[in-house]
Amino acid sequence: MLMNRNATVTICNVYTDDLVGRCKDADIIVSAAGVINLIGPEHVKEGAIVVDVGINFNDTGKMVGDVDFEAVKDKTSHITPVPGGIGAITTTVLVYHLMLATDYQKEPVLFLER
């Protein structure tokens, strides 16, 4: 979706060499690695947008994301919390797809139309 808007997209993972170097100049960081506190303040430039899609549970059982929210929030222009951020969008899209699938059960479709 971002590439369709002519954005330069770099994909990294937990094993990426120099993850800090690859992230620190990004305007937008989307993290979905499943690693608690993978993204800290050293990864984020001032004013960046951070979208935390990670779902993890810490030692006390609290749900947390991939981003160290408290350490990063003051550097960002926008940041999604975990819980309470991207999950609502995920649920909405899931329900929408469920409704589409129900409709397709009524009448077979060879391809999706928008």
C-alpha cells in the first residue's frame, strides 16, 4: 500500500544488521515482529509516525507491543498504543471479510470486485 503511494519501503526483521541505522531516518515505522521493546528511542527520529502491530505479553501477563511506548512516545508525532491501537482496525477488517465470505457462500464469485 505504501509503495503504491511511491514510498520507499524497507523491510527488516529481528536479525537485520544495524536495525537502528535502518530505522532512525524513517518517517514511518511499522513494527510487527512479536518482540517486546524491539523498537526504542534510538530507532525513532523526532516527529516520526510509529505503528505498533506487535502483540506480546510481558512477565506479568500485561499485553504490550514491539515498541517501548513510554520511551518513544515523546519523540513521535503519532504512535499507536498496545493495547488500544491497531487492534480495532484488525477486528473491523476481519468482520468485513467475514461478511464478504458469507455473501460469497450465497453466490459463487470467481474474483473479488471493489
